[in-house]
Amino acid sequence: MGTPAEHLPGPISDDAINELLAFVGLPRASKIVSANVTAEYHSIYIITLPLNNKASHTDLVLRVSGHHLPQIKTANEVGIMSWISKNTTIPVPDVIAYDASVDNPIAHEYTLLSRVEGETLSDIYPTLNEEQISGILDQLIDILGQLHAYEWDAIGGLNINAQGKIVVGPIVDETFWQVPDLKLWPKTETVASLNIAGPYQNYVDYVSAQIRQYIRLISIHDKLAFMRSDIPRLEAFLAALPQHAAELNATKLRLAHKDLHWANVLYDKTSSRITAVLDWEFSDVVPFQQWNPRRAFLWTGQAGDAGAREKTRLQQVFTERCKERGVVLLDDAAFASQLQEAMQNVADFVRAIVEVSPRDQRRDLVPSWRATALENMARLGV
């Protein structure tokens, strides 16, 4: 199936970009450059406006979306960034204009953002000294503190509704089945039918929606036929969850970036400040135990064992800095009980099986994942 980056939009002409600028009330660009960066879900253009224009920003970034997750990803990114800008001091680019449809001059979903000065932390990490790294970790503590200070009443992404209010909306996740994946499924399936939606009121509702979806996908895909004998157990698991709702729902719902590695952070060496946190499109309000689902936090961009060791070291330093500052940030990320952890394990391992089997991937690991899912179901008496 390839990678998301292989399904990016083709080149957008300068004329089309200038038509878009006029469409949103901005002057013709004095310069347009296709950014020489690899982004999985966007093509990126750097736009310079004339110095004497009346726009609030002279330098802009146009992110042109691929047709991976129509509408929901763009709508979520804008909703999240708008909420961040209005309710925190976390540095993010300004949203100048956006469209979650393709009904515009470039015929693609897009976000037009202010350009923020700074270098990507992952690019400059080898040049940073320990004092700079310590300062960055302190700033990340402050950023997470602001995200965690606000409790939500539902699980999902954020959207701007017709009245201009930011509300909890559908879940958006990088593990979702996307348009390029549709060829793996019956022709009647769509991105919407293959994924969960939301919002969900609590942890049990969220996990239940996932399990119901996995049962449906197991039922319709031949390469998941080996899991069909487990459907009665999965249905019994679903029935058992409400019986333990008070214990299983013991969590705080918080907005999480979910992919806060150092390639998503801009930094200015001159001021020693984080200038922007980027790429919020897969962020959600989640049960706090799921704030870092891909274990990406503090990954510096280094590959292999060296990168893993450095991430572990930074996590230890981060924890020590929290203690020294008397800041409690991640204690609530622990599971409230063994039963709650078992519930999440079932969701995680069944998802992994349903994700890889139609792609003929990880066949060697699927039996152990299946056994682990069944073991955790047994902890809930099914």
C-alpha cells in the first residue's frame, strides 16, 4: 500500500496558488517556493506577500492535504489550533484561512498558516548543549501543563461548528483506514464506514465503539476469518464493560497532541525559546492514559537504538525536572486499575491484528497478539 507520503497531491501551480490567495482576500504573492521537506500528509509551499500589503503576515505556509482522510483531518487540525490559540499561550501558527473541502481554486483541502521563525528541533538536536535541552524540557513541561489544566466532558477531536463555537467532534487518528487503503476492502466500504466516529462520552463508550467496529471488520474481510471464532468472546467482553463502568471510566479526559516528538517543535536558538508546536491534525481529547499512544514524546528524530536510548534518557531528565519544579504532570496517565488496563489492552491488540492482517503484515506476531487479547478479556470474566 506504500506510505502516506506516496499519496500526496501533485504540484500546485503558482497561478492556482495566487487564485487561492485572491479567493481568501490576500494579495498576489511576490514569491512562492515548494518546500524541500518530506511531509506524510501535506505538500508545503512557502508564500511571501508584498511588504506593503495590508495582511497581518508577510510570510505564509500553505499546507495542501492529500486525499487520505477527507474533511475530518483538516477540520480537526483547525479546530485544535483555534482552541489552543484562544485558551493557552502554547505557540502555534495563526490560521489565516482553510478549507476542509476541495471546492476552491487549488481543488484540495488546505490550511494557510503564518510562517513561524525557528528550526526544527530534530534537525538541530546534535548541536544543542545540556543547558539548552534542559530549557526545552522546562518549556515542554509548561506546554503540557496548559493542555492538562483543562478537563473535557467527551472524547474526540475538535471542530468549529456553524455558529463558530469549538466543540468536541469525531475522533481522528493516524491508525485510521484511509483512502489509499480502500482497495483492501469490499467496494461498498468507505473511510467513514471503516473507522469509528464519535464523540464519545466516556472511556467505556470509546473502547466499546472500537470493539464493535473490529467485530464488523473481522466479519467482512477474508484475511481476518481466523478471528471469527473469537467474536462471541468479543461480544461477551462488550457486554461486560458496562458492569464495571465506574472502575473503567476512572480517568481524566484531556487534549493531547499524541505525536509530540522533536520533529514537530520549532526552536529559536537566539532566544532559547520554542517558537511553535506543529502538526495537530491527529490530536484528540482522550482518556489521559492515551495521551502518548505511539510513545513518540521526546523522540529526537534519531533512528535505531541510539534514538531509543536518547529518548529514554530525556524522559528520565523530564521526570526529574518535574519533581524539582514540584509539577505533577503524568501521574494521572497511569491506569486506575488492572481491569482498566486490561480493557485498553484488548482494544490495542485487537486493533493491531485488524490493522495488519488485511495488509499481510506482521504474521509472526499476530498469534501472540491474539493470545494477549484473549488473556486480557479473561480478566473481565469472559
